[in-house]
Amino acid sequence: MESSALNILVLVAFGLLVIVSGGIGYLTLAEWRDRRRREQEARESRPARPSQRTATKVKKSR
């Protein structure tokens, strides 16, 4: 009786460990995808930077 109760507790603990680890993995993956999507949207909405040749030059003082 005692060993079967211990076996059940071990199985329940292992099952909870798998469920919690899977949840953490899912949340990590979802956050990573969202961050990539936000960065991509930011890159697409950012105005193009002028090239260095067309930038206004600062006058040198003599």
C-alpha cells in the first residue's frame, strides 16, 4: 500500500513537471514570436534614413 501511494505521488509530480515545463516553453516561444513581429513592424514603419552624401554638411569655422 505504501509503495503504490509513493508511486502515484511520483507520477503526479512528474506529470506536473512536464505540464509546467511545457507551459514555460510555450510562453517563451510566444514571446519570441511577438518580439520578432514587433521588430519587423517597427522596421517597416520607420522612415528611410537619408544617405550620408545627401545629409546637410556643417560649415567649418575659420
